[in-house]
Amino acid sequence: MMKIEILGPGCPRCQTLAANTEQAVKSLELSAEIEKVTDMGRIIGYGVMSTPAIAVDGRLVGSGKPFTVDEIKNLLQKARKA
């Protein structure tokens, strides 16, 4: 099962990223756990300079904007192949 973390303080952009991620996971029919991470220590631990950000299986895959559903699908497909 893929573990996806949405990294950010819970702002509207973070909420958009979380919703888009849920749509992307459903669209790709992935088995994934989505966790919203608001702890700044954990977020900084990923090296995030700008939120919101998304990490897959412990690896930062994107940050700085609420990615679209299609962008997230691409990130998830790349992460699956890595």
C-alpha cells in the first residue's frame, strides 16, 4: 500500500491538495493511505521550503502549490515506478 503525506499547516491550498490527491488516488484505483501532516518539524524534515507539499512513501515528490488532479496522477505514477 502506498503512503501519501500532504504536508502543510492546513490552509485552503493544503485542503485543495488533499482533495485533489484523493481524486487522483481514486482515478488510478490505487491502494493508498493519505495522511495530512501539519507538524512543522516533520514538514521541515522533508526539506520543504514552501507548502503545500506531497510526499509518497517517505519521499518528497512536489511542493509549493496545490497540484491539479492530473499533476498528482503523474507524480503518483512516477513514484510507483521508482
